[in-house]
Amino acid sequence: MPTSDSTLGSWLRWPIRRSNRLRYLLATLRGRPAGDVRYVFDPSPPPPPSLEVRLPATGPRAVDPAAARAWCARQTLPELAAVGLDSDGHELWRVGDSSVQSPAWFAAPGGLPELLPVHLESCLLLAAAEAVDAVALRERVEPPLDPVSPAELTIPPLRPFALFTTAAYRYEPAADAVIPLKHRLIVKYVDTTGVANLPRSGQTYTRRRRGPYLTSFDPGPLLEVGVRDASRLDRRPRPGTRPVVLAAVSFLAHGGVEHVLHETLAALRNRFDLAFVTLAPHRPEVGDRRPHFRNLSERLYCLGDLVHPAAMYGMLAALIDSLAADVFFNANGTTVFYEWVARLKAERPRLRIVDHLYDHQVGYIEQYRQRPELQASIDSVVAVNHRIARVLCDGLGWPAERVPVIWPCGRPRDAFPPLGEREAVRAAVRRELGLAPQDVVFLTAARMHPQKRPLDLVALAERVRDLDQVQFLLVGGGELESRVDAAIAASRARIRRLPFRSDIPRLVVAADVGCLVSGFEGLPVFMLECFQAGRPFLGTNVGDMGRVLTDSGAGLVVETPGDLDRLAAAVRQLADPIERARLSERAAAAGELCDVETCAERYADVFAGTGGECA
């Protein structure tokens, strides 16, 4: 990420997508000029972060000030006022921020809509970061609007979710109508389904891209959109009494990272004020845990779905300011974090910055090898295994107290069926899945991703198909799922795949052995879940998985990922009920070490700047 206005401007003057002349010619001949979008740095300061919600105070749909006051109290935007207008546009009452008198933006929802509390704040930050005339943000429009035109933005169902600039629109209370004042409009409509629509001269050009733009007339082959530095906004911090932790992730999927983040912060929610931000567009195929995180905090900002990456730093910095964040926790964000972090620390030196690393060989650990200056910007790095800590401490010279090793947590104890009910749950799940009571089920719950090597499981099942009672069960989806399904269909082995499920503890109870054949790991949560249910585990010697299995005696380790001969030998050993019973006792003992509260306390120490260790 460029760190100066001049550098940013130079970088943004290049079109994001190069145009293809033949594509333009063909599209124009069909009456559909395809066009392109170019982001250009706008050196002017962002408009003041103020918003006025204009509501009818008279007539059949009148809103009363008490209702408006209650609605404003639920919102997260500090620079928000709601005003009641009579049919002539005279103000009859005002609630919320009394300093908002000449706002740059207004909303005219036609009532008090049911909005997520961060909705208006996200829209306002988006409007400050990109020079547009109106913004509409919805997670899903029902029924879907495809195509969308600028006129549709000023009427239901989109109007209750839209913001308009006072320079480009006016509100007429007598007609309860939003009227455009300009011929040329640039309107940003964001739908996290990922489909963008660019209507021009009554035609629609549709393609997938971050941030669709709508125009009221054909602007030619190129549409320029200004990008402004929203970190220059003068945002007032909201008052609070507890430390504020802002946690960043790529997206909130069904995965081990999200599990540990949710469970530990759920245990700490009464000690910290929490907020969450995503930095990459959401990918539906990996599942959606956003509703779970909204139960922890209404402040969930999906920046990755909203803005061009060049505008994201400013929006993030503006959020940090308005939250008065004490800790910024990069809990598995994106690589742009490492491009931003020096600027973030320099501009906000009191902010405690904590990173999280999951592997000692691949992924974000490379940023530390390539950027030795990170040590001056990042206060603490949580390592999920000892190998990561050794790389940072012994190899790169990080002080031991700044590299705490915190193993992931398992599930809360009440996530598993009570001990007295587990046999009944086991039988019920097996009936549901068509598994026989005598089947020896090897369960893998993971993304269908190259890291997890799911195709090795299909090959492994083929190698042991002479074991009539051994059944492999894969649970999860992802980019390799179609290849895995095709391999299973072509196989004669006893193996099947289920899509993502939320009842992993019940599946673990119904299984006999947990299994991961990953190419790399930190310390997989799925293994800890198996321990908690007293299930032995088969794993490869990656991350701390081999170390934990060896030290605990709770399973078998294959040294090299992809070694199908040794994996098959381990499966045959675990098919023996006497061996499984011996390892199950050790797994149950190891499960006591995976407590959520213990893990959460370690994170609380890191957020406070106390405690740390290095292997």
C-alpha cells in the first residue's frame, strides 16, 4: 500500500483493468459499450463524516421523535442525526448529534428501516473513501435486482439502504421523494453476492468486480472514480470504559481460525469491547460465520466487500479512530496488513498491534523473512506452535517475550453431548448417515483445499478398501470439492464427502478416529475437538500436530505428507479395536488441555501486553 498521497496518486492512475479493443468494438456494435473503471487519487479531503436521516414528521407515515431516538441509539455512527420534517421541509424535531446541521450526506428511508447497526457507518465511510454521489449497501436484495438502475436507488426496496450526497440529490418531504440534481451520477451499489451491474444508456453490462458503479448516462469507454484517504477524517471516538479490541480477518468462514477467534473472544466479551473487520471479499463456498460474530458485537465491518484495496487503509484507520481502539489484532487478515502496518504504527503509536501466525514454513511467515522492519511496528506475534516461535526468536531475532505460543482451543465443554447421552447421539448420527454400528469411521473435517490434501484421503481409502468395516467421511467444502467428488465417484473405496456442517461435535462423537493428512498446519482445531471427545487421531508431522500427538500418545503420526504407504499402515493399526481403546484413553486426557477459558486468558494477557514465551 503506498504511504504518501503522491505515490498513491501515481499508482492509481493506471487502469485497474486494461481494455481489449476487440471487446470494445463488439460491445459497441451491440449497443453495449463495455467500458472500464479507473481509480484516480483525489487529493481533496473527504467530506465531513456527518449524516442526517430525513423522516416525515407529518402525514400517514409520520415518525415520532421517541421512535427516532430509540432507533438512533442502536446505530454505531457517532455523527448521526435524525430530523422530522413537515410537508414544506421545515424541521419539527431533531435527535442524535445536534452538531449535524449541514451534512454532506443524507438518508431518506421513508420510515425507520431494520438495519444492521453498522450499516450507516459502513456506507458513510465508503462514501468518504470513494468519490461517488450515492451509496447503497445490502447483503442481499430480495427479490434480486439485476440489473439495477440509478432511478431504482431512490425507491424501495433499495432506498431504505442508501445514502445520498446533498450536492447531488434533494429530499422533497411533501412527496416523500429523493430527486437527483445532476445529469451525471456515479452511484455505488454493493451486493455481497458479487454481481456488479453497470447500466449505460439503458443497456446493462454485467461482470464480477469489487464495487459496481451505476451512471445516469453513457460516460464513454472509461469511468474514473476518485479515491480519497479516509484516514484524514476527523472522527470522534465513542465513549467507553473497557479496552477496545478490533480483530481483522480475511473473511469469516467456517474454519479453525474463525473458531478460535470466536470462542476466545466470546469468553472475553465482558472484559473487552469487540469489533471485527474483514479485509477480503467473502467467498460463499467456504461458509459464512458472520451471524455468529454479530452475536459477539454489532460492529462487524466487511471492508473487503466494499472498497477498492487502495481505499481500504483509510477506512480501517478511520474505524480505529472512531472506536478508540486500544488493540488491533490481525487474526489472519491479508498480506496488505504487512504493507500498512508501518504507517499504522507511525500514525497511531499508542495502538497495540498483535499479529497471528499459523505456520513456520509457508504463508505470512514469509512476510517476516522479507520485511525485517516489521519488528518495529508489531508489538506481539502469537505463534500457534513452537516451530513458528523458533523461526522468529532464533532465526529472526525477535525477543522471546514478544512471541507467545498459544495453542488453539477446542470447543466449550457444553458444545459436546453430555457423557450420558453420547451413545444415543452416536447411534442417531450413524443412522442419519447410513453408517452401520460396526463401521470404523475415520472422520476428516476440513476445507477442500490443497493445504489439507483431500485427494490423498481418496487414494488412502483405495489402499485399505480390503478393510470392510473402515469408512472414510470427509466434511467440508472449498475449491477442490468438485475434484474430490469426481475422485470419490471414480473410486471403489468406502469414502464420502458431506458439505460444511455446524454439528462437528456430534459427528466426532459418531466417529471412531479423527484424521488429517495436511501438507502444513499450525495446530488444527479439529484434532483438539477429537481429543475432547476421546477420539484418537491420525495426522502428519506438520506444525505442532506431530509434536502434540507424540507427547500425548493420543494417536499416530506419519512423518511425511503424501506418504500413502505409511498412512495405510497407520489406518490398519487404528482399525484394531484394542489399539483404538488404548489411544482413546490418552486422547481423553489430552482433551483436558484444550480448554477455551485457558486459551482466552492467554489472549487477554497478550492484548494487555503482559506474558509471553518463546520455545
